[in-house]
Amino acid sequence: MQYVVQNSISVFKTRKGRHFNIVIGNIKMRMGVCRFAHFKTYLSSIHRNIDFKSDKIELTLVKNNLVIELKIDDFLRLFHEVSSIISNQDYLKN
């Protein structure tokens, strides 16, 4: 398990709009449209099952089976940023 410096969580679309960059601390991910939509689905499933008794959330990322631990506040910020981008893009809505 890797602990992340959680000062920075950012999600943004590249200039041409074909890829999305997600930065969680020192972990940087670049995703295409389909993978980004699947990532949102993954975050949604975790969001539905949050146990607020715990103060941390574990995310398993595809790259090298990386498991990171986020504080609930940081996870919620990530979830809302990803959801916000998807809600503003017609081609990403289900």
C-alpha cells in the first residue's frame, strides 16, 4: 500500500479534450474517454458504500495494482471533481 501526499488532487481535461489527467498527490494518471467513464463508475461504487466510521478509503488503481489510501474528504473531492467533469460532457453521460 502506498500513502499519498494528499495536498493536491486535480482532475482536468487535456486541451484537445481526448484525454483526462488525474493527479492524486505524486500519482499521475492519463485516461482516455472510456477509461475515465469507467473510473467514475468505480468511484461511484465506492461512494455508495462509504463507511463513515472509518476515516480513510482505499483505491486500487490499475497501474501495477497500486493501492492508495485517501482520507474521506480527499476521496469526496476526487469523486465530485470527476462527476462534475462528466456532467458537463454530453458524450460521457450514461
